[in-house]
Amino acid sequence: MKILVINPGATSTKVAVYEDERPLFVDVIRHKPEELDGFENTYDQHAFRSETIRGCMEKHGIGFGELDAVVGRGGPFKPLVSGTYRVNPAMKADVKLGNVQADHISNIGCLLADEVAAPYGIPAFIVDPVSVDEFDPEAYVSGMKELPRISLSHALNIKMIAKRYAHEIGRRYEDLNLVVAHLGGGISITSHRKGRMIDVSNANDGGPFSPQRCGTLPVTGLVKLCFSGKYSEKEVLGKIIKKGGLLDLIGIDDLIELVGRIDSDAEAASVFKAFVYHISKEIGAYAAVLKGEVDAILLTGGIAFCEPVMNGVADYISWIAPVKVYPGEDEMEGLALGALRVLRGEEEEKEYK
């Protein structure tokens, strides 16, 4: 079966065609800032991204009529259980009307997939969107009624890696307890109990600081900063989500450069130690959610390529459970396999309501 995979990102569009589990091609089309600056919101980029996809398919000489299905990345929609969802009018309406948890380019993945699929009468899917929510009831509760905790994470790659590990050891994901850490520009630490992701550190709201995000902050200090008159709401959010973490602490968001400065720069060494410390501490907390009954700890994402970080984290947490590292992210494969499972009848598609 041939499946077109579409993954719109902040500065790129990833396009691939899979024949069953095998990629025929995977392209990453980079977009210059000036190409995107003219769009007021992500929904307005729909036509621009669509032309990018068509150009990519023409380059590889694959016609849309050859496809059996199209799958797009799912964004921060309303809370959803994990799985593969067929794109339907309700989903498309929520994106068009802005009935989503955040304005993120991944929201239009379903529109791009449906646009290709509809004329040929083939299904369009999304798989494990950012808003996968399988929390236990107590996980929603924060210390303030008006601010419940929200499940937003790198669910697509996290679920993909959890299932891959289960397959490798000859067991079912639904039978395992896992802590999975996606370590990238944003960091999501997650607890998985018997096939459900029961708690998540939302990368925008807390957890360890990352290359660009602040992670958990001293709350009273943050309130004072917000009312200091120095910053607008937009500027504070920018500091938290886009200009925090390593970028604020040391002036760079490149881990390779940071590691290269450790031996000659005491400040860089201190920040690096704190980075490893806070990731490890959060993993320990999410092991506690599973009452210490952890079959494995899985480390993935772009930061997993950095051996000094992986070695440092392992020094802290390897006593909890075996640690396995999966460098990079497998979102394209995760999307393709999610669609393939439904097409083969191995898994039932879910309905977006």
C-alpha cells in the first residue's frame, strides 16, 4: 500500500511516500522566514503548504491516484485518546474555526491530507496528535482550580518509540510500564501504564528547561515579572516558550556548542550540569507516578544524539530501570505505520467528535 505522509512544521514541510513500511522517499522542504512572515496565522498557510506538497510529488514522479491513503500530522486539537483518526467534517471545522488548544502549524495537517485524499475517494488520517490525553483523574489537578494541568506532548514520536521498544523485546506495549522522555527544542517527559500515557510534563508549562523553553519557574517571581511593566503578555510568553532555557541562560541553544565549551567555560559547565540534573529529576518524578514499577526508561528526540547528555542522565536514573536511547524522532514513520495498521485491519480507526 502506498501512503502519502505530510508533516507541516514551523519552518519546514516534511513529505514522504511509504510503500507499506518502506519509505520510497522522505523530503524536508525548508521555508525561509520571508516566505512565512506574510501569513497572519497558521491556517492561512494552507494553500502555500499545499503547493509545496504537489511540487514534491511531481519531482518524484508519483501521482496522487497511486495512493491508498494520506496521513497528516495532528495538532493541539481538543483532548483525544491515542490512535488513528479519520479526517472528518468535525475535525476540519474545529481547525477552520480555531476550536483548538493552540495556533500551531500542525493543525492544518488534517486539511492538507484531506485535500489530497478526497478527490480520489481514499481515506485521510491523523495519528496520535499533540493533544493525546490519557491522564488519570488526579493528574489534571493543580493547586489552583482555574488552572488545571493540560496534556500536550510530542505524543506521535513518544508513542512510536514506546511501541518500537515493545516490539524489540517481544512484548506488547499494552503490557508495559514505561517512562519515555522526548528531548528536543521542547521536552516532554511521560509515564505509560499498560498502553496509556497517564501523565505528561507539558513542554510549554513546566518540566525541565530545554534549549529554548523555560520549563518550571518560580511562580511568585514569574507573577512579579509579569506585573513589572517591563514586558507585554506576548513578550513574556516569548521568553517562556521561544527565548528561555539554554538560550536565556548561556546565550545559545546549540547543545553541541555548549558541550564544546564545558572544559574552558565555567558558566557553560554549570548550565550543562543543571540541564542534565533537571531532566533526570523529572524522569524520577514520572517513575514515581508508576510507583517505581518501571520496565524501561526510553530517551528520544534530537538531544538523544548528544552522548554527554545521555551519559549524564543515565548516571542519575539507571538505578530505576534499564535505559534505552533512540536518537532523533520518527514522526514520519509513526504517521505511516498508524495509517497502515488501520488499512490492514490491525487497529480500528477512531472517530473525531
